[in-house]
Amino acid sequence: MLTTTPASTARQLDEILEQVGGVLDIGEDLYEIAVREYQAVGQHLARPASRIARYSPQIYPQGSFVLGTMILPLLDGCEYDVDSVVTLNLAKESITQEQLKQLVGDELVLAYAKVLKECRRCWSLKFEKRFHLDVLPSIPDLELGGTAILLTDTDLLRWQHSNPKAYARWFQGRMATVLAEIKKSMALKLRASIDEIPDWRVRTPLQRVVQLLKRHRDLFFREDLDHRPASIVLTTLAAQCYKGQISVTDALISAVDLMPRLAAPREGTYQILNPVNPLENFADKWNEDPALARRFFRWTAAVKEDVATWTSATGGVMKLSTPMSSAFGESIIQKALVRHGQSMAKNRAAGVLGMAVGTGTLVERMTPTPRAVPVRSHTFYGDDSVG
Amino acid sequence: MIPWVRVSIAQQAARLRELFPDSKLEVRNGRLIWIGELQPSDIAARYFVGIEYRLDKRPCVYVVEPDICPSGKPRPPHLYADDRLCLYYGREWNASMMLADTIVPWTSEWLFHYEIWTATGEWWGGGFHPPRSRTRRNREHSNP
């Protein structure tokens, strides 16, 4: 993914956090493969010979894949988990949840028998290329209308209300201005037009913050992943906290500050409401088991402490890499730092590197900085006195 | 080829002072000694760097503080045997160039990549080692 280097200052912590997000992210190649695969599933389900073709099946991705907040999972063989929804045009009264799931499964098995697995709410297709595609069967929610859908769930008797498209629109709305700004500066840099840069190739500080929080959470709760705070909780709170910061560090600081306040109980109950369906409380489970809430607050306090450590570190990258490795994982930090070094080398090769007067700090000359002199080309040589 | 004009020690000193007003500078008997503080990035450590220069010699650059090759730790790449930094190759630098506009930013860049190297073991600043010197260095390493 393209990175979103901040325009205002040469904040290197931002760049490292950006790179961490980039290392965790699904990557452009895999993203495109995943898109092709879910589209192929859609074509298979809607082909003329399909027994569900008459219900005009529509498939679309949902969750972190659409929000651009996907990260490498700790478990599942480190496979990305791409969620999709298939909606069949059927009325709730005409079919049971079990029948709906079976209808979709019966069609999927014809083309994907070898890679198909049944899960509680969905069918999962395992692709060799480091990801699996979950397909959630659904029908339109005619009572709520719009893009609302009803999902199956073998553990629950009632149909589950959902509206992933509306949630994605809400999330994108929280970062729309920043996204437009980033695309504009990116277009300028790449000498391209804004229309040539698809949204999915860009990551805003909000998306990076969600990725960083998710990864931090996964490592923090690695002994008990089943009881970690849900991604939807993190994503919703982080998006509610986001005020259009251009710096990932600033956005992260404000998120760890505000999230515990937003999540605090109101009139004795925890309420993290679905922004597009206030009847749904993402914190329902916390009210049943307050230990879950305590875990969440313990974790946000830990993130806050970690961010403070990173922002106050003064001993250089080597002093930063240890605390960041315990937060995000050593291999992730190593890769991020290597990318950080590569990007500096690339800037010098492109002739956009400058050195700030007075401090010697290296800056990208395209960004407005205190007076800087250009860094001209040279070659670090060996240890021989020929130099 | 365009003939280049050698920059005088006084001009070098003036430019260093202009870009780094807080640095220490001494010129004695045709020899310039500059000690300045560089912070290659805003999360990098601060380094005291020394440059020694005479008109008829190549500039000599070293890190005064902190110790960049503490004993018992692997030796950073692109360092001469006497711990001076290897910043350029052949004619990339000549006496017509301002130290403050070439050697100093290259030093800052060296320090930036040195930090990444310390944390990852990988040097991404580019450059190369002559094969002969590498053998010698390896020998030195195996017999400390």
C-alpha cells in the first residue's frame, strides 16, 4: 500500500508506525487476488446453472477488508481472513436460516469442494495464497430496508441484523477529508491524477491506528485470544475518536486518550453502539461479564503507556526497536525498520533528501521544513584508505 | 572538464558556522577542526561529530560521542580501521566542495543508516566495500 507520510513535519516515528501498518497490511498483490477470488465466487453462484441463480445472489466484501484495516493474524497459520457477504433475494418467511446456509453451501461445494469448510455463521474457502475467504449467507432485511441484511447463525435462533455496507460508509465518512487530502498530495508526488489512485491503495492515519491497535491487542492477549476485545469495538471507538489528524502518532495518542472515556459505562451499563444501528450494542457481552470490560481498560492503559514510551525515547532507533518489538512483534519491527531505511535511500536516490540547517536532521525536501540543504549523491565506501 | 577552484579553509569555516551556528570550530596552522551535534532524524540519538580538514588532505570524519563501535559488539560497515567514517568514493568529493553541504549531510545519513543497522543488522545506505579491505577487516575481526 502507498504510505501517507505526514506533510507538516518530518516525524520519523510516524513513518515507522506507517511502515509497521504496511508490514501488517494485506499488500496490493494479495488484495487484488482476494478481489478476483470473491468475484469468481459471485460468478459461480450466479451462473445460469446455479440453483440459487434465481435469487440473484450478490457477493461483496465486508469488515476489515473493505475498511482497509486488515492485519496479519497471529493464528490460523498467519492467513488473512477476508470476510464477504452473499445476499439472496428471499423473504425471511420463505426460508429458515439452516436452509439458507445449506443452499449456498450446496452450490459452493460444486466448485470449491476441496477448500470448503463449514463454520458457525459462514462457509470458509481456503486459498493457497495466504488467505481464506469467509462467505456469510444473508437475505435482505426488508423491515429496515436499504442495505440492511439478515444473517444466519447456528448458535442463535433469531436472524441476526447487520448492515456492513452502511458501517463501511460511516467509517469512510470519518476519514473522507483526510483521504481526499492524502490522495491529492499523492497524485502530485506521482504526477498522476487523483482519479488514477483508487481508495484501497491509500491508508489514512485512522486506518493505520486501527491496524496498530489490533496488532497490539493480539499480542497483549496472545495467551487468551478468545477473550480479547472485538475488532468492531476497537474500530468503532478509534473512528469515533478520529479528528482528521494527518500524523499517525497524533491520531494514536488521541485514540488511546479518548477510547477509554468513550467506552466508560453510562448509567451503569456499557454502551458501544453500532453507529448505523443504535439498537445493536457492541459491548453487550461486557454487561454480562464485566471481566471483559476490565480487560479492555487494562489493555488501553497498556497502549497508552507504550505510546508514551515511544514518543519520549531519545536513544535512537535502536532504543525504540525493543519496546516497539514487544508491542508489535520483533519480526514486524525488523521489517518496518528495514523499509524505513530503504525509503531514506530511495529519497536520496530520487534527489528529494535534504538536511535541516542547525540540527543535521534529514528531511524530505518536498515537505515544508526549516531551511534545508540538499543531500547530493555519494557512495559509502569500504574501510580501505583509498576512500 | 571544467576546472574547479579549491575552497579556502576560511570559506569552509564560514559555511560550517553559517549552517551550524552552535557548533565548535577551530582553525590553527591551516588545520580546521569542527565539532558539531547531529541528529539524523527526530527519533534518532544526538551525535557529536568531528571533522578534521587540511587543504592538502581528505577530510577526516569521526563520531566523538556516543561510542559507535563498543567492544564486544559487531563493527558497523563503512568504517575505516581507525574508526573514521567512509562517506564517499573516489572523486565524489573534492576540495572545491563545501564540507557543510556534502560531508556533513553524508555523515548525518551515515548515522541514520547506522541506527537501522544497529537495530536490524541490515545496512540500507548503499555503498560498497572493496574486496581486499573486507578480507583484511574479517581477519582483524577474527583476531581481536
